[in-house]
Amino acid sequence: MKFLHTMIRVRNIDKSLKFYTEVLNMKMDHKKRLEDCWLYFLTDESGTCQIELTFNDKTPQDGYDIGSGFGHFAFEVESLNEFTQKINTLGYSYLYPPFDLTGKGSKIAFIKDPDGYEIELIEKVQW
């Protein structure tokens, strides 16, 4: 069995596509029209996993309730310093800025996408 993708509903597809492609370097794989929505499949840089952004024809004006069950997505970054420069240039900011997680050099940070989904960024220790 192979894990394929995770689906989230988005309120503004243009803002979401910009965030996931420009900030997280995901690439559009394909899109598909269903009866009541568009599905946008984005692939990570290594091609191992996808996020499906679902844009419904009838979208709540205030967006979707994320609920208390969803935690976050996690992405590995080579350098949180470089990532910080990138998001500052693109006009985004951290929910939680980078901090040392283990005392051994691993750092994490959190950012939110345009719909409020949290994304953890992990810079792993280089041995």
C-alpha cells in the first residue's frame, strides 16, 4: 500500500495555489473537475506525496471550520534561515518562529496557509 495524498478544502484557490507553490515549492501535478468542485493536486519537490486542494463551487464566505482533529502538515526544509528570508520577501510570517526542538540543533517553526491550516517546518540536524 502507498500513501497518495491528503485533501483540504480551500476558500480562495488563487491564494492557496500561490502559497503552496511559492512558499512550499510544491508543483501542480494536475487538476480535475467534478460536478460541484475543482480538485488541484500539488506534488512535493521529491514527488513522494501530494496535497489535494478542493475548491467547491459553493464555498462558505468565512471559510471552513478546521475543527479540533486536524493538527498540521510537516515539511522538511534545508535551512530555516533561508526559509525565513523567503517568507519575509513573499509577505508571510510565522505562527511560531524557528526554535531549537531538541537542544541538539534540530529546529522547527510553524506557518499558516491562507485558510488557517498549520504547517510545521523542520530543519533536521546535520551529522
